[in-house]
Amino acid sequence: MNRYLKRPNDISTSISIEETGNENEEERENSTIGGETNKSKRARHGFSEVWNHFQKTTDKRNAKCQLCGKIYKTSGNTSNLLDHLKRSHPSYNQLPKPTKTIDNFFNNSVSYDTESARKKELDKALMSLIATDVQPFSVVEDTGFRDFVRCLDPRYVLPSRNTLKNVLMVNMYNETKSKLQTILNGLQHCAITTDLWTSRANESYPTVTCHFVTKDFVLRTAVLSTKKLLCSTNHNAENISISMRAVLEEWGLMEKVVAVVSDNASSMLKACELLQKRNLPCFAHTINLVVQDCLAQDYVKTTLGKCKKIVSYFKSSTISYEKFKADQGRDMPHSLKQEVPTRWNSALRMVESILLTNNSISNVLLMTPKAPLPLTADDIEFLQDLKQLLMPFDSATVQTSSSAAVTISLVVPLTCGLFKSLDELKSAMKTSEGHQACIFLLERIKKRLFPYEERTVTRLGTLLDPRFKKEGFLFPSNADGGTQFLQNVLSGMNKNNTMEQDNLEPSCSKNIHQSSQPPLLKFVGNKIASKVRSPQVDAIISLRQYFENENAALEIDPLQYWKNSSGQMSLIKSCSLRHLCVPATSTEAERMFSKTGAIISERRSSLKPKNVDMLLFVNKNCWVSKEL
């Protein structure tokens, strides 16, 4: 009894006395602290049954319910946690208690800290996936995706859709924009493409893309903006020009733009005039106009109408379509293509598919009641002629629509090639309709495509391409006019390079040492010293040397040619970087519309315009992160 009446300051004495006692008594004594036994001590924090259903957060101040996900504060007690279980999960006592296994140990491991490098790395990778693969922000709420991520790394907690949209996307956009701005600040020249697109939410988005050649002679394309017009109720030239000016000034490119490539809309042409920038009509769009003019002729529309009717019949009848595939007797049967009014080459694809499977089409149609009549032999012959006429246009469109290669230099040679190709096909036409269509296309080429030989941008692009030079022109007069203009450009560039020197400088006056000359030949040195060279003379000499050199092979990349060229060609080399960056078409801006349509889908049709702009920017400029 005395043991329990001792004061705390007598504890040490009590322990020394008990040390002489028996073993059992020593154990009881050692369990005494401050006059209290284990029975009166509070149970250790981690052993409450509450912790079978709660997990502590990383800061140890809160606990997360594993049944519903709610978080509560805990300051060493579990009363509020237990109260939550009783109110929200009254049957928690009946739930099976978790068994302690090695898998549970890893699954219940502490999540990554929000500031940890691993957490940031995974968040950035997730945002890159959202932008690159055009996934909605709500994917982080999809059960299947969450289970997949939990299986990959149980310690990674997915961010919410709001965190993705308002934090991670903004951070990635700002990081990419900063890196792209650094690249653009180092440019001297670039080209711009632009076009307008209307989303399923009936909102207009003008896209502006930038094209340039890097210091390593690599052609690059960057998206600058996909924002709504400053005045969304007006699509006139003035509004377009003001919106474009705002984008160019934001990026510091207003004085660096060599040309603006757009479609043939009058509002776009007028907008370029207001911006005082040289406009180049999209070559692919012009080809489309040429072909569409031909397809609109009555003798062509009649046959194409029959083809469209046949394709529509098979597309609407699953039974007939199955018979059509079975009649081909192939493991992978051919399918039929339908024409799309906005794409002329879809008519070519339709004609090709019908010519390829005409026998199977006829067999099924003749055996099926109320089916359309099959095509006649005359129809097939005309389709064969039409296919031959349209294939060169398709090839020209594909070649000039690349974003990874120089295309501006192809416009003039391809125009020449189209004209010569169709002129040769004129005598090979089997039908009168085909001959008539060929003559019509030749006339439309003269009207719509020949003017490209007279445009400054395309002429300079062809002359500066070592594969073509003057030989890429149909008319020598256009080549001579382009050469004269190029000579003036080089002269101006040479003059700017020597602004600190006299415009007329003796070529060798500073290099000749009079003392080393023989007396009888002193007059030669005097004449050489008085000999003058001007920037225009240097330009003429450089051009003459360039044109007299052998043309490069057609498979050579012109940018690599200039990269490896000698120092004697430095002036023309600089000029080529200025003009070969211009794309022949605005298809890069139109490709953005396809990407925009994928982003503004049914699952994310309510996206705000600023979020659309940031998503497209990150998606199309992913190469920037690898560049720096």
C-alpha cells in the first residue's frame, strides 16, 4: 500500500528498493509511472478501431475516410472520426477488417507529397497526355482510368479536373509560350498562315500559325493563337486585320513577316492590305477551285451523280453491301467512297473505288430488285478519263501541303507540270466528254494558276531552290523578271551589311602594299586600287555564279543544300532563309480546324475559348520543349 502513496519525487527510491525483489515484482514496478498503472493509461493512438476505416494524411493533422473520402481534423483523439462512422456509416462494425498483408502495406502507403518531384513529374505527364491525345479534363473522374492509374502507382493521387484546367494546363501553356517566345525573338524573318473556323458551339476561331527556318536550317511550324475575333459579331476585313495585328504584336513578329498565306476570300485579301503585308493565296485552295469548276460542268455532274447514287444505295443497305463485299472474293474487300462537296479529291477517291470494284457493283445491282442501274460502258470509259485528269492535281496538292519540307518553291514548277501533263493527256482521252474536260481544265489552269509565276513570293522561292532555279519556269520572261527582283533584294541586303562603310568602296585598296610592288608594275596596283565595287555588282556576280552552278538533284533538301554551301554564297544563303520559310498552302491552319473539332467534341463542347486556345497551343507546339 505504501507503494501507491509515495510522492512522485520518491519514484527513484521505489525503483531501487524493488530492484532487490523478485522478478514478477520488478516487472510490476517497472510498469508504474507517476503512480499510475497500464490499466489507467490511454490506449495507444493507432490501435483504435477507427483506424480500420481512416487513414492519416501526410501532415498527420487530418484523417481521410476510406469509405467515402471525406477528410476530418484529428488532434490526438478519434471522437469526431468515430462520430462520422456512426452517422454516415452505421454498419461500419459489420464491415470486414483488413488483413495485414504485404500488398496492403504498399497499397496503404503514404501518397506522394504535393511538392515532391515525383508528384510534379506525374502531373506534368498527365497534362501532356490530356493535350496531346485530346482527352477531356473529366477523364480523371472516369472509374476505369482511375483504377488504371491506381494499379500503375498506388501512391499517386490524381488531380481534380479543376486543378488540371486551372493550374496544370496554365503552367504548361506558360512554360511552352516562354520557350517559343525565346525562339521567335531570335528570328529575322517568318511567314504566317491564317484561316477562320466555326465550332459546333457556333463560335468562330481564327487560327494564326508561324513558319520559320531555325539556325540549324530546320523548317518549323508553331501555332500562335486560336482565339475568337476581337469583335465576334463581325467578320469583315478590318476586324480580321485588327485581330491579326494584336497577335503579331504580342509575339513581336509584326516587322518580321515576309508573307501571309490564306484562302482566296476577299476579306482575307483586304485584311492583308490593311496590315501592309504581302498576301499569297493558298495554292491548294486555288487547285480546289480549278477542279470544282470542272466537276460543276453538266457532262461531268451527270456521270458523277450516277456514282453518288450507287454509293449511297450500298451505304444505306447492309444486305447489299455484304453481297458486294462477298462478290469480290477477297479476305479484305475494297470499300466504296462517297464524295464530300467540300473536298474535290473525295470525288477522285469515289471514282477510283468504283473503277476498282465495278464488276462486283454490277453483279449485285443486276440481281437486286429496285436497285439503281449499273454504270454503262460509256460511263466507265469517261470515269477512266476523268481519273487520269484529276490524278495530277491530287499529286500537286499532296506535294505542296507538307509542313515538314519547303513547298513555296514547288508552286511554279508544279503549275508548269500540270499544264504540260494535261496538254499531253488531251490526245489520250477516249471519250468526247474527257477531251472536253481536259480542254476546260487547261483553260482554268491558265486563268487561276498561271498568275503564280508572276507573284514575287513564288518566283523568288523557285529561283532560290537549287533544284529548279530558272529552269522551273514555264515562261522565260517570268524567270528573268524574278531574277531582276532577286538581284535588287540581294543588293539591298548587301548594302545593309556594309552601312558603316562607304557605298562605293575600292575592292583592294586596303590590301595592296605599295612597297612590295615592282616599280615597273606600280601602275597595275594603282588601277586595282581605283577599281570600285558596289552592292549591286556583288549581287550580280553572286547570282551569276549561283545560276551557272549545276542544279541540285530533285531529291535534295534545299535547306540542307544551303546549310552546306560555301561562304561565297553567304548572301544568297541568307536570302533563301528569308523566302523559303513561306508555305505554299494554308493547310497547316486548316489542320488546326480538325484538331479544334476533336477538342470541342460532344464531351467538351462547353469549353471556354481561352481553354481551347491553350489546349491547341500546347498540342501543336509540343516540339518546343524538345528544342530547348
